[in-house]
Amino acid sequence: MIRRSPGTPSRDRRLALGLAGLLGTAAVLHVVRPEPFDSIVPRSLPGEPRFWTYASGAAEGAVAAAVAHPRTRRAGGWAAAALFAAVFPANVSMALHWNRKDPLYRAIGWGRLPLQVPLVLWALRIARSAPRG
């Protein structure tokens, strides 16, 4: 039997709530300021970009709620990892689109691509450390 130190559950809880906060903030931004998100929706997706902006915002909100609640945290962690992988093409689209902008925008566009890796790992850690329910 593996014993956890007394501080571990609160650390795991803080990690989960931090990810839930990040996802929840992104969800709100998709609704309050959808234009930047519309501009990075890959053109290969059918329909209007605004639909995909709202759909991805709704998904982020749902995943945030799942990660925040202890009973659904495990599934929420897996869903967050999948969501981060699913939005990666939009991040690539943004980097390509911003390639025509000033150097700062290019650096931000390309620099955020590798940040998907720690986000996925964060979500997987939450999924794996949450108790099976």
C-alpha cells in the first residue's frame, strides 16, 4: 500500500483547482471576446468560426467543472488532456496566421505550441492522482 504524505491531497486539489480556473477563464473569454478565437479556427472546419469558438468555450467550461469537482475530477483530467490535444490544430493555425505579423506576435504564436505539452501532462497528472470513483 502506498501512503501519501499529509500534504499530498491538498497539493493535488490545488493543482486541480488551478487547471479548472485556467479552463474556466478560457471558457469565459471565448464568450466575452470571441473575435481572437474566431481568427484561429482552422479553415478546414465546416461552418462558421464563431460556432467553433463557442463550442470550444463550452467544452472548456464543462471540463473545468469536471476537474473542479472531486467526484468527476478523474474523468475531467482525462477530458482536459483530450481537449488540449484537440485544440492543438487551432494553435498551429494561429502560429501560421501570426507568421505575417510583427516578430513579437510570431514569437507568441510559435512559442505557445510547446506549452501544450505541460498542459497535457498537468491534466494527466490530475486524472491519475484523482481517486477512482
